Amino acid sequence: MQNLILTKNKILDNVHFFKENSEKDYCDTVQRIIQSRPFGKYSFYIFQFVKRVNDETGLKKMYHQARLTKPEPLPGTTLLRCNPNNPEEVTIIWTLPNQENFGLYKSGKLFQDEFVYECVQKYLRNPNELMKNDSEDLSDEKIREIYLELKKSN
């Protein structure tokens, strides 16, 4: 159990504690998904979103969906690109906080993060821009072929 001291001088320490401990679990989860090679040797995306499980307690759960295509970007989601042949390296395509928190990531704010803020700005200007195919994306035909193979093997 971790006791938190809620004084002005200790709040930043508490933020760092939560971040360090949640990042370890998060990284372990992403690594397990990559190492499971859900699409064999092919690179894939991990679509992540948080869903409230219990409104009374505020309990939330993060879901991770391995997929071959980019989903629609929505507030409260993150999209990663993974290569099972290089599991130590993951590319963050986008990360969007909940819409009511968009302003918390700009310069000068406590949660200031240039990348998150850029993702928010891209989303607000043209969300379809975040869905554009990358040069590494598989063709629609190849994606259908992989999904059919997976269906046959199950």
C-alpha cells in the first residue's frame, strides 16, 4: 500500500508514483500482446480504450484490441503499431484523452505533453487524417486473407 501526502509540495511526487507504477503494468500488457503474435509475423495495431465498469466507484478497465486496420480515432483512445519481429519497439500513432481533458495537455499545464496535444489538434482539425494508411499497412486483400486463415484455425 502506498500512502499519499496531499500537500502542494508532494502532489507532483504522487503523480510520478502513479505514472511509474501504472506504466510498468501497461508495458507488460502490451508486451504480452505483441509476444502472442496474434497475426503471426505481420505488424499490427493495438487499439486501446478505457471503459467505466462501475459508475458508483468510478472503477475503469482498459481494453486492448489487436487488429490489422486502423480504427476510427475517438476521445479516450490510443492506437499503437507493433512489429512482432521487434517486440521492444512500439510506435504510438495517436493518443487522445477524454474530450473534457483536451486542454490539460497544452504547454504550461500540469500534464503538458506535446505529442498528446498534437494528436488532439489533428483530431479536432480532421480526424480522418489519423486514419490514413501508412506505407507499412497491408493491402485489404492481404488483411482478408490473414483473417480468413485465423478463422479457419479456430
